[in-house]
Amino acid sequence: MSIRSTRAGWTPGYSAEMTTTSQPGQTAHDSRSGASHEAVEGWRATHEDVLREAAEALAARSYFSRYPDSPSPRVQGEGAAEAGRTAYEQRLDRSFDLSQPTTGESVGDEVSPYGPRLGVSYPRLDIGAALAAAREGMRSWRDAGPRTRAVACVEIIERLNARSFELGHAVMHTSGQPFVMAFQAGGPQAQDRALEAVVAGLVEQERIPSSARWEKPGRDAAVVMVKDYVCVPRGVALLIGCNTFPTWNAYPGLFASLVTGNAVIVKPHPRAVLPLAITVEVCQEVLAEAGFSPALVQLAAEGDGERLAADLALRPEVAIIDYTGGPGFGSWLEREAAAAGKAVFTEKAGVNTVVLDSADDLGAVVGNLAFSLTLYSGQMCTTPQNLYIPRGGIATPEGRVSVEEFAERLASAIGRLTGDDARAVEVLGATVNDVVRGNSARLGELAAEAGGEIVVSPRDVAHPAYPDAVVRTPAVVRLDVSREDVYTRELFGPVALLIVTDSTEQSLAQFVDTVREHGAMTASVYSTSEEVLAAAREAALDAGVALSENLTGQIFVNQTAAFSDFHGTGANPAANAAYTDAAFVAPRFRVVASRRHVPA
């Protein structure tokens, strides 16, 4: 097994040893050559204001977005879209070189959910050599200090932002997202979440002073000591990516680990490697320019069906694990890896809930719900699944609307969104895998087994540009509240359940019980009653899930805003972590102190 670089000029184990003074902002020097890291100082001058503004927004939970998510040339610049598409196309049907040790073999067999084969091959990582190089590179990264690490991370994010169109096409053709969504969620919105993680990590580290003078009064004279505090990384972090949101779900963990001093092994989903390969390439480029080892971020690509994530998770060098994916492997990580002393952060499956009670404007309600169900064919961890409605219907200014009429109104709203194929695919995207397609295809069986009926029928949509894409509109199955065996499991994809209850009170009770036991990332309530809204807030607190109330405009339950909304709570089985609270960043480092007497 050979150790070689896939990019000229890289030496396994390279580490530019750096030491810093105890004061933030002072220049770091290479202890081997004594040369100043001019690149870092240039970035510091450029990015300090970004860090300050982002920190202020994080503290206030106010609106802040560093990276506009409109793909318009007026925002992104003339020619940016064309250049990004060209950059993506130049990736196809060739090897992807990175600065990391490799076995000499290649892996990669990505096929776009829209049909085309990507043909990109990635170097198979030499795990032993990679982990050794990562650990060696961490010393200088640790010694650089939190502020320097944060500045370097911002530079990485800025360069990723400049490649948002390239990333958008890579995300589209690995996840099945429609292009505009892939550009937004895979590019600027993911980058805002990355910046949020950097700032959150920096804030937690800078709560600890680098040095303190300690004096204890005495009878004759005070005892005086100087105490130094260093934030030290936990170790190598393992990032396990997902198929549906390869960058958006990866960036919080990646940058939280980096800013706290850890090296990161990025293990993408085998069907969504390219977006994270581009990310690793940019990380390595910036780290090398700053005099750090590119081994601080490495890509561990694998073939479909391999067990690399499980093997890496139990390696003794791995101290931190970030995971997005199904509950089976996520629960295994929470049990086995956590028992081995590792910090484990998971986002898994959940059963997202909507409680329907009453509405001032039913058209706005069903319009908002229809878009939430339709966006990306329901393939979002935040998409609603269980819609609880009282048997007697819901109250509106025009009178009580029955369950049947509500279903008809919802079907009409979905139809308006998806009636034209060319427009529909720009919202629906393509189904990402056979599991999603199977959930949609077995609707008849599901309805029959549950004693229910399909009240909103799905429709196959022909993609005008990609005839091999499997695109389906959402379906809704009506069933009774007694069928807990059906609605307490996640049906990922374009499937929702209209669950008929005896009352709003029962809807809220079932909501709490289901989320407590099975988890949820989101919850919504629609009601004109302040008493019901108060009860829903209490239910959400009991269930441990974020609540949206009466969303009828251009904000949807699927969406969360960086610097303001937490993504997940860690308080129910759907996830044990939240993007991005202090508990997400603080466990990634420890504080080691040294102290000494001050001579009299």
C-alpha cells in the first residue's frame, strides 16, 4: 500500500509549526523559518469585520446573511452562472485530485437523479496515513489560536461562495434538488450556516482568557500567580455526509470542528461525493496558503455499500463524529461510538407534524402547506408528514370546513403548483433513490392496509430536460388517529398523512406522544384561538421541537435562518444536536491550563 499525494508538492505529515502570542490579533510565525504568515494577516484585515458583525447577529438572533442567495447576475455578477456551469462540467468524466495520502486506487460511481452518470473518480484514502497526517497537522493548527483559525475558516467560506454556481450544479446532480434550490441551499445558505458555526465556536473559545494574573490575599503578602489557558482540540473529527443536502448538513460540523482546532475526515455519502470533494479541495488550498497542513481536511470517498463510516467511527484517533442520515446507523453511533468516549452529533429521521384547528384565510394556509409538501418532492428533514385535523373539520370565517373539503382545497393548491410540467420540476426536483420512489409507489397498499384512502393523488411529471428523472407530485393519504402503526414512522418523500382526530386537544396530545417517541425536526399549528396557540406552544416544549405558528406567507416550515433559527433541538429522538448552539461547538475542545508563581 503506497502513500502518495494526488497533487504535486504535498508531503505526507507536513506541518508548519506555528506559535502565537497570548493576545488575539498578533502575528503568528513559523517557528522553523521565522517567516510571518502574510496570507493570514491579509485575511485578518479583510475578515475581522465579518466576524464581528456575525457575532453581533448571533448574540441578538437577528437577521444576518453574509451570502445573498439570489442567483441573479445582478447579485452574483455577470458571467458567474456560466463560469460555474463550465467549472462543474469540467469535473465530469475525470479524476478528482486532492492533497492527501492515497492507496493508489480510485472510487466513485455517482449517477445523477436526473439520469446522467457523473464519471468522477476520487482517490481512495489511505486511512492509517491520513489519520497520522491529520494528527500531526493539528499541532500548528492548535497553536495558531482561535482567532487565526476563525479567520482562515472565513477565507475558506468566502472562496466556497465564489464557487456557488459550481457547487449548485454538483448538489443538483447528486441530490436531485432543482437547480435554484441546489444553488441556494448548497451554496449561500450552507455558507451562512458555516459562518454561524465558525462564530459560535470562536465565541465559546474566547470566553476563556488566554492568560490571567491571580492574586490571593495573605497575612504578609499576596500569593501571585500567572495562569495561561489554551483551548485544545478533542482530536480528529469524522464528518459523515448525507445524500439529500450534502453541503448544508455538512458545513456546521465541518467548520465547528475546524475552528476549535480539530482536523476533519470528510466521509461523503457515496452518491453525493462531488459537492464535498470541491469543499475539501478549497479547504486544502486555503490551509496550504496559510502554512498549515492540508491534511487538516481530507476526503474519504467510498463505493456504494461499503462500511467505511462504521470502521472510521470506531478508530481510536477519531474523537468527534457528525452524522446526518437514517435512524438505524445514527442510533448505532449514539450507542457504540459515544460509549467509546467520542462526542457524537446526529441528525436522523423524524415525523414532522402540523396541527390544524382554525384559520382566518384557508386559501393562504393550504397554499403554504402545498408548497411545503411539494418543495424538493418532500425530501427534506423538515417537510411536514402528519397533518392532524379534527373530525368535525376546521373553523373559518366562511364556516366550518370539513375534512373532505380541506383535502380538496389542498389538492387544488398542489395542482396549481405542479400542473405545468416545466414549472413543476423547478419546485419538485427529482426523487433521489429507490426508497423515496417506493414510498410513493406503494400508496395504494398503504391506504388499504390503514383502512384509509388517497385524498390527494400523485402524478408522474415528465422532466423536459432530463427524461430519465423520476419526478412525482405529493400524495396525501387520509387515515384515522387509531392507526399509530402507520403515522408513527417516517415516510420520506412526497407522501403526507391527513390524520383525523376527535378534537384539537387529541391532535395536540398525539403530536406530543409521537414526537417524544419518534422525533421531529419541525412542527406547525394553524389556529385563530389564543388558547389553542398557547396549548400548542406548551405541547412543543413538552415534545422538544421547534414550532411555527400560522405560516401563510413566504416563510415555510421547511426553512430555517442561520444566526436566528436553531435547526433541530437535540431534545427529541430526531436529533441529539442543534445547529448551532453552544452544546454543538463547546464539546469539540477542552481547556488546558498552566500556572506559575510570580516572583516577589
